[in-house]
Amino acid sequence: MARRPIPIRIKPRDFAQLSELLRRGVQQVRVVLRALVLRQLGEGVTAPQVAQTLPLTPKAVRQIAHRYNCNGLDAALYDKPRPGAKQVLDDSQKQRIIAMVCSDPPKGGRDGPSA
């Protein structure tokens, strides 16, 4: 049984933004692919057909369409910021390391005059 088509209606303003984004220079590949998905869906192409023309699965195409319908263009194109890894050093430890690296090296050692 085939899935029903995704009801997506791209706003004219969003369609203009998609066209501008695709005309511009360097963009992340995932953003360009998502923009192409939205443009094709807005033209009435089905999710499986879009998945055949782009290196995405039909499920990924439907997820992009769902994010657009629920949260708008930016949510469909861009990922949410991720929290990232926990910082290893706190601010005072960072300052001590910077001060140590930027200070003059100690006298003697390997590079100093030999006895």
C-alpha cells in the first residue's frame, strides 16, 4: 500500500528564499539537499520520486516536509544547535595555561649554555 502524498504548500516568500539560497555560493551540503527537497515537494513531486533524484530516503524527505509544515523554513533547513561535549577545563585553569604559555621560558634547560 502506497503512502498518501505529503500535503505541503511552500509560501511564496519561502520559495523565494529557497531559490536565493540555492543561487548563492558555498552552503552546507545538507542545507542544499533540504532546500532541493522542499522545492521539489512544493512543485508537487512525491516523496519517493524526490528520494530517487536526491541521495535521501523517502523517510528523510517526509521528515523534512514535516519539519517545514510544523516549524517553518529555518527548522526544515537547519539543525538545532547541539550541546556539545562537556568542557574539560574551567576558566581559571584556562587562564593559568595561557599565562604559562605566554610567559618567558625558564633559564637553563636544554637550549641554555652548556657547562
